[in-house]
Amino acid sequence: MSSIKQIKPENYSGYHPPSLVKFVQTIKKKNFIVVNDLSVGGDAPKDFIKVYKFGRVKHQDAKNWIKYIAKTGHKWYPNESITEHLLNTIGVALGLRMSHSELAIISGQLRFLSEYFLQDQGQELVHGVDIFAGYVSDRAFIEDIEHRKLAREFFTFQFTEKAIGFAFPEDKDEIMNGFVKLLVFDAIVGNNDRHFYNWGVVRSIDGMHKPYFSPIFDTARGLFWNDSEQKIVERISQKQQFDAYLNKYILNSYPKTGWEGESNLSHFELIKRIKLYNSNYANFVDDLLTEEKEKKVIDVIKTNFSLLLSVERSYIVTECLKLRFLQLRKFG
């Protein structure tokens, strides 16, 4: 067994929830194992771990402990991890298939835990990058486009649809429905970092089940994740400028997925075009944007995050979400 190291944060968000240890689980060293033979990529420091969960597995049966990817939000600690859990919880409230997430204190630091959703044997996650690379038969070209920040120009909605159809011709429609739901979710929360490594298709290696769009995972960039508490308070205190600021904030949020013949579409403009493009997709869009779904999202902030977010941050996040729902319904 090995331990998870403490990570020195680049920035502190400026608000540390009081008595955090009382309402966030602390996982003791005896109750987790670091799996060293599996590496986890990405921007934030991550560890692949197995955790003993009472009621799900026996303590002595360590090989079957629950697998998680443990991430340390080091850029804006601790709010970065809290926000990622909030984003995931919003997806659950919307009725989307999300990877299960939790917050936990491990080795003295708050971590975001995402439960590993693949079965041990017989399943693999085909990432977006693999789907694109298979379509053009050139992985280096695909990765170079992302590196040069040209994703919106090349990886359009139409390109993605064709690539998925090429990789999974018999299951294209169902998989695309999942992709559309993902884009609507990103539009609701303002996620601007849905690159081709953080979405994919779950495939059965031995053909035991049909391929399906994966649970949504790795949603970390949205809802003021990188704004300090001081900045949040300052924005709210400037009451006369607040509405203008919030409108500018949501309109300057762009998806990684582009649209053929268009450039720099906002989340709202992309969703509008998807609705006009296909009536079946439009039904999925409308279902996620109902007032009932909006209420569930707002309620989850009040119910699940009142002790994790400051009053000011809860307020600005709530107002932002209300405005995003309103704009998405208007654009639709």
C-alpha cells in the first residue's frame, strides 16, 4: 500500500467551509489503496485508488474495494473540488447518466472522487480522440489540432456525428443522443473544456452488450470554479453592474464543439442549431430545459451545498444558472 501525497495548491479560493470534517467523509489510510499500476491523465493531480465502503464490500476483501479516481483541485483549493462535485450533482438532478462522485478528505486534503464506471473485464472506454482518430486514420493529426487550439474549427457537431457513425454504425443514433445531452448539460453549467479526452463510448470487448455513450465524467470547468471568494464578493457588491457582468459572463462561454460554416458559437447558439438540425435532438434539448428541471437544479444547491459554499458563492452560482436556463429556452 502507498499513500496519497499532499499537493501544494497554486491558489486558495479564500473560503474554507467551517467544520468541513464534520460533513465530508475522512478516508483513513487503512481504508484505501493506491493502485500504482494504473496511470490517470489530465490537468489536475490524480490517483487511482480502491476504497473500502461499508455495506458494499467486506474490509478483508481488498481486491474488490470500490475503485475511484481521486483528484486534487490544486489550482483553486478547496473550491475547485467542491465545484466539480456540484457540477456532477447538477447532472444527476437533470436525470443524466453521470459518473458517481463524492468529496472526501484524504491525507489531510479535500479530494474529488469519481467512481470508476468500467467493469474489470470485458469493457473499455473509447474516448472521443479514438473515435476521431479512427475516422481520419491519423491520431497525430487529431491531437495536433487540439494542441493548436483549433478544435472548434475541425471538430464540429457534424464531424462528430460522422465519426461516431463510422465507429459505431449500428448504434449511432443512441450514442448521438447521449452526445447531445452532454452538450446541453455543458451549456447549462457553462463548461468550456469538453475536449475529446473527457467523453466517450463504453464498448464490450467480447460483444456482451451494445456500445453506449459513457456516463458523463470530468466536468470541472464552469460556475466560477476559478474565481476567488474576494472576486465573488466584489462582483455581488457592485449591484448596478452585476446584471451586466453576469450577462457578459454567460455569453462569453464557448463549447469545444463547433458547427460547420460557423465560427465561435456560444453554448446557446450551438444548442439552437442542434434543435433546428434534428427534431429528435430537439426533444432531448427541451426535456433538459424545463422549469421543473431548473427547479431541481436550484434545489440541489440549497439542499446539498449550503454548508460547502459561501452565501455569496451560492447566490452568484444560482443566479448564473437561472440566467443560463432562461437564455437556453429563449434561444430554443
